[in-house]
Amino acid sequence: MPFANFKVPEKTLTPKQKEEIVTRTTELYVEIYGERARNNTMVLVEEVADGGWGISGNVLTLAILGEATSTGTTGTTGTSGA
């Protein structure tokens, strides 16, 4: 069974964006494995509490991410692990 697990900062994605992650990830697996993968693909979008994750030994918060996104980054915020 294809499985993808996305961990994203809490409250950074709308329900519509989460739906898009699920839909597009499923379509990617179908593209790779064929139509047989559609009914068995599991996509999990987990929200991590503010301050519950970090990069390079630094804890990240929504305040820090807000500063980073206000300097020109566009699109959805998050990390993925598949």
C-alpha cells in the first residue's frame, strides 16, 4: 500500500490545501504504480504543534516562519516525508 506522511506546522494549511495534498499525492502514486494504487493509497497530513519541530538544531515557531514568509516566500508552508 503506498503511504505518504506530511508533517506541517499547525494552522498553516486550510482544509482545501490539505485536500489538495491528499489528491495530488494520490495522483502521483497512481502515475507511478498505475490505477491499482488509487484504492490503496494512504496520505496522512499531520499538524505539528507550534515550536514542536526545527531545522539545523533550531526550534521553529509560527512567528519565525511568518518572518520567513513575509520576505518573499510564497505558496504553502510545510515539510513532507513520504
